[in-house]
Amino acid sequence: MPDTPPRRRKGRLERIRPDPGDRFSIEGPWKVEAVVSERGKVLDARIMKGASTPPWPKYEAHILKSIRKWEFEPARLKGVPVGTCMVFELHDK
């Protein structure tokens, strides 16, 4: 377990909206898991819990594409940068 967790230093959530006529509601946060390298790059990400009803795969894919562009200050263990897996929540507001 790292001494300090990764901290986001670059990137934002790029939002998309449904096409006219689509009926989606977003309630609550999206729970996301991301693997961050010792260099602070996102190597992989996945949605652990979506917030849309019904499920909205197009939006989830867009969220993941956006997150994979983010950069982090890497986690550290005894002062040395290390890769780690992190879980966080995203709110669409």
C-alpha cells in the first residue's frame, strides 16, 4: 500500500449529452477504478458502478476515454513513485 495516493494534476471529464429523444437519467456518482503507473499515466480504467438508468454504454465509453487522458502525480512508497490501482467517484454536474 502506498504512503501517498496518486493526485490528479492534469485532465478533466469531457461530457457528452444524449441525442434528442434519448431517455436517460443520471442519479448518483459513477464509481471508477483506474490503474495509474509510476509515471502518473492511466494505464487502464473501468466503470465499477454506473449512474445512468437505463445503462448508457456510449457515455461510459466516453468517460473511460476521457479518464485515460488524465495525468497524475504518482503514488509514492517510501518516497519512490509506484504504480497503483485507485477507486474514485465522478459526479456529472
